[in-house]
Amino acid sequence: MYLTSAKKEEIFAQYGKDAKNTGSAESQIALFTFRINHLTEHLKKNRKDFGTERALTGLVGKRRRLLDYLKAKDIERYRAIIKQLGIRK
């Protein structure tokens, strides 16, 4: 399995305030980005996997909505997470 609980804790500890802060916008965006990158690599090898393509589209939309929320709420946190994750916008 590509996303173990240890990997999730690592992501939450790095981008959230601590490993138990799983609900912050930054930690959720980081988790979605990790999953998006994994699914993108999968689709490069399996281009006809339409179920994965649909899941990827949904994840990108969720991440976009969270980024829009963060941009409206606190522009500095938005800029910081964009820069840390290397998300182009």
C-alpha cells in the first residue's frame, strides 16, 4: 500500500502543526497532493484506467476548493503552502 498510516503522520507533522492535526487545510492539501502525484504516475503507465482517472479528477477538485478557501481566509498561508508543495497556479 502506498499510503500507510506512518506516511500520513509524516505528512501531517510536516505540513500541519503536529502529527495529530489532521484537519488543517495545509495538511489536507499536502495529503491530496501526495495522492494526486501517486495517481498521476499510475496513469502514466495505465492510460486506460478510467476509474483512477475519475478519482484523480475528484481529488484535484477537492484540493482546488481547499486552496480557494485558504486563499480567501489567509493569503499568506496560501502562498506558503503553494511554495512548499510546488503547486503551480
